[in-house]
Amino acid sequence: MNYNRNNIGELIFNQLEKNKESLKKQFLKSKDTIGYFFLDDILPKEFAQLIHEKFPKIDQAVKKKNIREYKYTAYQMDKYDSLLEEVIYAFQDEKVIKLVSGICDLEHVYGDEFLYAGGLSLMKRDSFLNPHLDNSHDKDRNRWRVLNLLYYVTPDWELENGGNLEVWPNGLKNKQITIESKFNRLVVMATHQNSWHSVSKVVKDDVRCCVSNYYFSDTALLVSDEFHITTFRGRSSEKIKDIILQIDNSVRSSLRKLFKKGVRENPHQYKK
């Protein structure tokens, strides 16, 4: 089969459509805090393995290592195997967007051709993401970020390896829910000013690979939503780190009030 974004999108659509009612129930159950659902085997196994094989190596990706996070990203898609670009934009197929947004009871939802903060994510041993809120808007601050789509493609990845998504529906002082970054699993999560989430530290000498997309809307998910930058916090065991991160958030937020797009334009976007 000659895979392109159209027929890959059709495969994704068919799996979502087949499981639509159970996914709606899953999302509705968590909607009042951080709505999410996940679906396994979203694509044929052999194709999911091929996607993993085409992922760039760590040294071909952009390293982000600081007190907030440690990960590698790839978003200038014309530098990598063309199949990866087709996969990413398959999740932005109009039928897929409409179906996913319908499952989440949303209207007027859009993909993001610029892959702002999206694209490919790679996490090796010791990589992590501290609890955080995603930036509230798209790159031009015209639309609200409303859904986060994460498609995991590392074969035989186990819960014990770390690198799993964590959501904090009851706040950072309470226990998180862990969603395993299982091979060929799609996770869809609502993003708003209460949708704290993180990624547990990778403890295996391997690389966890993920295809990442965001959906945007003209209106925010919550009436109370306000513009915010990507906001990080420490875990309950990281008291000093949490204080430092709160200061860091405050400084970066103040700068964003002065400069709409920051002191410099965020390079994490696909420039075609």
C-alpha cells in the first residue's frame, strides 16, 4: 500500500468511528476535570512499526534540556522521511478532526499546519516533562488550543520504562492518573487552564517516540480560560524546584505581556 495522508487518515477515521460510542463514554467520564480518551491499535501494527523505523535519531532532533523538561523534538518535517509528515497531517484530515471533536463534544475545531509545539517527540533515558499547562494559543495568538493528540509508536514499550503520560485532574497536591505510552496507542486530551499533565522520567536505555498534534478553536474550552504561556510546576516532592519554576513562570509571563510572541519567535514550528 502506498501510504499518504489521505489513506492514513482514512484508517484513523475508521478505527475512531468503529469505537466512537465507547470513546465518548470514556471522555464524558473525565470531562468535568481533564477530559481524555485513548484507543489502542489505531493503525495496522506493521504500519505503526514502519513509522517507528522512520523516526529520526536523537542526534537529528532538537534537544530541550532545562529545569522544566528534558526531551527531543523534530518539527521541520522536510528534513526527515516523508512518511512522517504524511502521518502527522493524517491526524489533521478534516474527517478525523470532525470525528475527534465530536467525540469530545466540540465544534469549530481546526488542525495546525505549522505544527506549533507539535511534530515528533523523542525521550531517552532520564528524559521527563514536569507537570505543566500547555500554551493556551496558537503561534499567532488567534485561536485557543483545545485538544492534544499523542500517538505512541515505540514497539514493546512497557509501563515500567517510564515516559508515560500523567494527568492531574484533582490538582498537583493529589495523585495523578498514569496513561501508559503503549505502542500504537492514540491519546486525546483536553487542554485548558486546569489541564495539568506531565511525563514520567524514562528509566530504560531506549527511546520513546511519539507523534504529536494539537487542535485549536475560536473559543476556549472553559469560560474562565485566560491567555497563558506554557506553565510548569514541581511535583509534591520537589519543593525548591517548584518555587524556582513559579518564579520562572512569572518572569516569562511578564515578558509575554510586553512582547506578544515573546522576546523571540518560538522556533518550534514547521516553516515550509
